[in-house]
Amino acid sequence: GQQVMQIPQYQHVQEGEDFTTYCNSSTTLSNIQWYKQRPGGHPVFLIQLVKSGEVKKQKRLTFQFGEAKKNSSLHITATQTTDVGTYFCAARTSGTYKYIFGTGTRLKVLA
Amino acid sequence: DTEVTQTPKHLVMGMTNKKSLKCEQHMGHRAMYWYKQKAKKPPELMFVYSYEKLSINESVPSRFSPECPNSSLLNLHLHALQPEDSALYLCASSQESGDQPQHFGDGTRLSIL
């Protein structure tokens, strides 16, 4: 079945450093969503990407969808302690409205 | 604060018990979802309801029985669960199924003794 892998699994950064997580699918995607889950919390929707090569920004966060629509990335500039949590991509293929969550990247930010 | 409300927040039950998880949203969303999340793992889709009809069942064992009494409510009936069913059960809703953001509840943390 479809697999959605994220790398790295874990990342520890010093506050102020940048962070990137990568999401890779074995199949071509229709669209991709990104969620953040704080420790002890629930996933919170961040963004949705639909078009090949699409780039979207939200303050310090930059999201990109690959040209082949098989991968995506989330980049955080100058991390803050409030960025701590697990970042999940959720991928959908055409012909289904079901999202498969990626394996997640757990971010720790050291003050 | 989440706009999707789940009750109870915690549940401990024996393997022979019958219990239900409840989920409620008043955002007018027409798609509702149940996910299971084990510690340090991603949410795994269990069921999707669209316009109060079950549209996706991800081959979930019959000891889990979903129900959507109306467009605002989603239940998950539990019976004869196994210890490996211990997990966080998350409910989510979206405006429609498809290209819509999912809004998650805080979840019910379920422990099976």
C-alpha cells in the first residue's frame, strides 16, 4: 500500500537555528497537508499544497510541493521554543479522499 | 481550544466491557473521521463518514463499531477490546471529505486492562 515517509525522525536544534523536514511518497499525490502536534495535544492543520512546485509561506514557515508531486518539505527559519512538537505531512492520492499521515518528525528546540 | 469535543478524555476498561466514545462538532462539517494513534506514531485512519454515511472503513476489526446519529455527532462503540487496542482515539471533522483541513478533537486516551 501507499507509504509516506518523513525524514528525519527526530531533530534537536538550538533556538534560532533553522529546521527542515522532508515528506516522501511512493506514489504521485493529489495534494498534501501539513499538521503540527504538540506534546500531549492533537494534530493542528497548518497548510495544504495542491499544485506541482507550489511554495507557500506562513511567517517563519515555508512549505514546498515537489515538481513531480511525490514529495514535500517544511522549513522553519530561526526556530523558537514554541515550535516544539511533531510535524506530520498527510498525503492524498487522486481517486480517494483519504489522507495517509507520514511517519512524522519530532522537533525539540533547546533554549 | 478545539471546536471538536470528545468524551470521555480518559477511559479504562476491561476486555469484556462495552463502552462508547463520543465526538461532537457544531461547525456544520459534513465529514467526520475516527483515527487511532499509538505513542510516537502517526494517526491511523479507521473510519470516514460523509453526510452521515460510512464511506471508508479501513478494515477495522468488528469490535469497533462506528455510528453517526446526525451530522454533528459521531460515536465509536467498543466491545471485547484487546490490550493492543490501548491508544489515543482522535475524532476529526472537515467541511466536506476531500481537499479540506481536518479539525481534530483532543482525543480519548483508552487503556484496556
